[in-house]
Amino acid sequence: MERLGLEFLSVFGLPPTDFVALAADLGCQHISTGLESNPYGTLGYPPFSLREDASLRREMIAVMRDRGVSISLGEGMSVRAGADVRDKRLGRCVEAARGILAKL
């Protein structure tokens, strides 16, 4: 595999295990990921939450291990229209995301 990565935003809400498989099929050994599906332009994929769904986290870990893919960049928060980036909850969200992504 090449030392290339596939960006989370480029798969438009593809479910995490399918995203990992796609990256491996393309010869990429790294991905970036967020904890939740992207609310914009998901192409009809079902929403997901790695934050809330422990079973999905376990499945993703297994697929990453089996396919030789790792997370090289974790997206802990999104800045979206209408969101106040000065909100202190964002800091807690980033800390929580760091802990969850570390387990992946």
C-alpha cells in the first residue's frame, strides 16, 4: 500500500466500514474520520455516530485491522453555519472525540 490517505469529506457520508474498505481497495493505508456522518450531501447513506455506537466502533476497528488501514487525522468538530465557535462545549467535544478516536 502507498502512504496515502483518503479524506472523510470526500466520501459524502459513506458508512465507516465501507469507507475503510474503499480506502484499502484504492491502496490507501490512512483515512481521516469524524465521529458522526456529515449532515451535508450524504448521498442517501444512513446517518451514523461512532460517538454513540460502540458496536460500530468495534466493527470499524476490525475492518481497519483486517484491511491495514489506520486513522491519520481525526475531525473532532465541525464548524457549520449558525454554530458559535466560541461555545465552550466545542472544547469538551474535541476532548471527547480525541478519546474515542484514540480507541480506534
